[in-house]
Amino acid sequence: MTTDIAISAKGLNLTFQTNDGPVHALKDVNLDICKGDFVSFIGPSGCGKTTFLRCMADLEHPTGGSITVNGVSAANARAARAYGYVFQAAGLYPWRTIGRNVSLPLEIMGYDKTDIAQRVQRVLELVELSGFEKKFPWQLSGGMQQRASIARALAFDADILLMDEPFGALDEIVRDHLNQQLLQLWARTNKTIAFVTHSIPEAVYLSTRIVVMSPRPGRITDIIESPLPRERPLDIRDTPEFLEIAHRVREGLRAGHAYDD
């Protein structure tokens, strides 16, 4: 049913005009993301993963085809605050406390102080940062800063969370921990999550579906439905089922290079 579709791309194309000529970032991308899905995008650097995410967020504008978010244009969805966006870097203002960083979008949107305080408390609990409201970003580890960034994206309770490789700069132990926390957060909130990553294990561990993209111009070479249960301990990564999905992702990435211009 179309009412179950959160994000829909039809024949999506995007070409950037540069001084060196046109750069074809996306070509003929077709994808439906259902409400409540956790969809990861994986592919080589420069394949258009982030560009596709930015099209969903109305930060880039397609030159062909269409994209809708919650049944309306990306521009209208942005105006309706349909999504929260988590960037690769936490992007916290060093002169604002963690609580005031999280509250910033709410202040901009004109929420009253009582509502802001309640929302900040609730989302900090969701990301396990209760008690850190008055700390400054430099007093937190990189992983904690990224959790604060996620809290900020959740503060106004959008149904969709767009995440652009949020854990890529973190060490493997911290990344594993945040992967577990993100799955728990998703289970509690039932948000629709679109997640960009370069890590095959991360994509397989987190997702209900994995979208494999080719080198530029970015095309979808495979869409892999995960048979893994929604509750996933870290050691699920040692199971034959997990390894089989990871192998298919790897094969999809390899096959995508056949399209390379």
C-alpha cells in the first residue's frame, strides 16, 4: 500500500554542472522505503550514497525523475519537519552545553521553554546521556558527542531519521556499542531510518534492507532483504546467515564495478 511508503524515488537522476563539465552523481534510481524500515546504503566512495540522502532531505535537487517523502515533495516534507538529519561529524556548538545543543532546533522552531526542557530530557534518556545536559561537547568522548547529535535530530520527534555515516570516524569498539544502541533506539521509536555506511558488517547488522550502489553515476545494483531477527546481539555476526548476507553485499559491490565508466 502506498500509505506504507515513507520515501519513494522514481527514475531519480542528478547531474552536477562543474567547471570541468557535468558530473553524473545518480542515474535512474528507483526505490521505495517503507515506514519503520531500517535501510542502509553502501557503495564505494563517490557513488552517490550521501547525494541520495541529501535529495531525501531537500538539500540537493534532482535533475530528473522524482522523490517523495511521506507522500509529498522533499521540499514540502522539509517544511513539515518530517525528518531529522545526522551528519558524519557531530557538529555540536562548543559554546553551548549538550542540553542547549539538543534544544537548538526546538528553539528555532519556537517551542516553549517547558516543552523544550521535557523533550531534551526525553531524547537524552533515549541515547543514554541523562545527566550530561550541562556538560560541554569537549567534555564528552567522540561516541557521546555523536549520541548527542542523534538526540538533537530526534528532539522534534520526526518519523524519519536520515543518517550519513554517523559512526565512520569512531573506533571499532565504540562503533559496535553505538550500533547496538541504535538498534535499541529504533526498536523503541519505530522510526524509519535511512543510513549511509562504508562498512559491510555495519550495514548487515543494522538493516532490514541493504541497498548496494555502483560507482558513479550511482545506480542501485542490488537490494537485499535481511532475514535476520529484529533483536540482534553482536555475536549474530558470527552466524552463517549473517555471513551469507555479507557475502551477497560484497558480490553486489564487485558486480557494480562492471558499470564503472
